[in-house]
Amino acid sequence: MKRIDGGVTAARGFKASSTAAGLKYKNRDDMALIYSDNPCVCAGTFTTNVVKAAPVIWDRNIVESGNTVNAIVINSGIANACTGKQGLDTCALEAREVAAGLGIEPSAVLVCSTGVIGAGMPQDKLQNGIKALCPKLSDSLEAGTAAERAIMTTDTRPKEVAFSFEIGGKTVRIGGMCKGSGMIHPNMCTMLAFITTDAAISKQMLTKALREDVPDSFNMISIDGDTSTNDTALVLANGQAGNPLIDSPGADYETFAKALHAVTVFLSKRIAEDGEGATALFACRVTGADTKENARTLAKSVICSSLTKAMIFGHDCNFGRILCALGYSSVSFDPDNVDLYFEGGGKTIHIYGGGQALAYSEEEATAVLSQPEVTAVVDMHMGCCGAEAWGCDLSFDYVKINADYRS
């Protein structure tokens, strides 16, 4: 497997475009379109929030119907959430407009939105935006990057990646883009993620790959503990690589699943490090847990702790906050049999073991905790299972950003 340039247009047959529809933002693109000439099998996972945005309901119905898909239309600035029947009518309108512009069926169009909850969608601007998107479609890497920028809200940087790999003697490509910076919490994390691949794979196997992957990628992120109304991750596969169809478990499926995981983990980390107001990516890697699920629970408990996140922001080795977060995670363990390390900037410091603080240098610990990427490594000494979760520090700017988000 090799990392290559690009994102959603890296795989054969996929095009993208972007435009400024003026839905909320001024002087920037705020709508994007992803398209494949070949019909795609599609898999998706969606928010567990009881309050689901209209696009989530629309997309879930299409994904579960088993229909093939050609296009995804996305807007930023307005979430189309808590908008009742009007919200679903807007999704249908968008699908019809895209279908008319591309010569496909409305049932082959997925719709995604991100932004302010409860705001109405200006339908005339949506329609004009879609009419501008369709003729601008391009398979260039630049078009994919521009589409990624168009879906950003409080994100400060684009998030995209692509890989190539071999299946059955054929070169297969997979690429993705995502947005997410605030209202991020596992189950699944608050974000939009779009992954495209030219692999030939059945819907059943594509769905299996995504559902098995999400618990160790997108569901291992938390920025602020808020699970959004719009969480969506979609994977489209158009089969243009010409590899033997992956329609059952085996070596080819495992190769594809590994590539998918490389994309989702990369995007997950980019979301975590770009948390609203963040100055550092903060990870927790748990080893030696008795079960995989307990390892996940422990790791997420640490990166979700507001006190621990504030500790990282202050570069303060107040390690008791991590032990505390482990202790209320609901996982039973012996605190006297836990080892805690901090990693950052190529250095590792053993902080805690045998039930007490060890003889570490406060100055060295501060230096490690001042790095742009900091990892707390926790060895539970209970078994052979592990997991890693990703978050960020909690800074003053998080409150500033969210205090006046609508204005």
C-alpha cells in the first residue's frame, strides 16, 4: 500500500466540483458535488443521536435500499436539522436538481449538510448552486481538494488522503475527505466523511468493511463530548479498477479493509488535531487490556476528560487526572498494576507505576507535553488487547468559537 496525492478524485472515474452558493458564508465555496459515471455500491454509517438531520434520514433510506449511487451533494453553513417535513422536501429537491443536471435518477443522489442546526435552507440558492456544480465536475486532484474546502465550517485546514494498493494484479485506489472540528464525539463522531474507491466489491462486503472499521477509527475521536445530528460516513465503490470482485471474506477483502482503515484513521487524526481552538493532538493508547471493548472504553475515557484536555493545554504533568478518568470509565482494574507513559517529540517518559508517581523530571515532562502531538500510553497488564483514541487539548478559544457560532 502506498500513499498517493489527492482525495475523493484519486480513484478512477470519480469527479468533484465546488461553488459559492451563498447559503451562509460570503466570498467562499460552500457547496460540493462528488460524482461517478459508473453506478456505485454504497455503504454508510450515521449518527446515533435521536435528533437526526433530514439528510441523514434521506441517505440512510437510500443506503439501506440497496440502490446504486452516482452522486453526493454537500453543503456547509446550514445543517438542515430540526427542519421537519420541509427539511426532507429540501433533500428531495436537491436530489431532483442533481439528477436533472447529470441525467441520473434522484434515488442515485445522496445529500449531506453541515452547519447551524434549526436554520432554514434557502432553496433558490441551493438550486442555483447545484446548477453551477454539475457542469464544473472534474477528475483533477485540484477539484477534489476544492470540494473538500467547500464543506468546511469551523475547520482550519482541509482533510484528505489517498492510497493505492494491489488486488488480483490490478492497481486499486481509495481516497477520502472529511470535515469536522467541533461537536465531535464517538458514536459515531460528529463529522462528514466521504470515501471513494475504484475497487470492485459487493455491497455486502463494503458494508462489512465499513462497519468493522468505524469502531476503531471514527468512533475513537472526541473533541467536546457532543454527538451531532448530522454525522455521516459514506463509501462509494465504482469497480473501475477491474480487480476480481470482492464478494466474500478472504485475502482480497483483508487487503481492501486494511486500505480503508488507513484512510479512516488518517482522517480521524486530522479531525482530532483540528478541534476547535486546539493547539495539540492528544491521543491515548491503551495496551494490555483484557478485552478489546474495555481497551476502547479506557482510551476514550481519557481523551474525553475535560480536566485531562485542560492539562494538555497547560503542558502540566498532572497525571492523576488520567488515572481518575481511567477509574470512572466503568472498567474494573487494579490501579497498582498500571503503568503510565507520556510520548511526544520523539521522547517517552515513564510517569506512573506500581501505584505511585515515579522519579521523572518535571521539566522533561513539560517539554513532552508541549509538543503538537502528545500520547498518553497506558499499560493495564491485564491481557493482550489494545486500542487508541484521539482528541485534542481544551483551550480558551473553544469557548470563544462556540459562544457566537451563529453570528
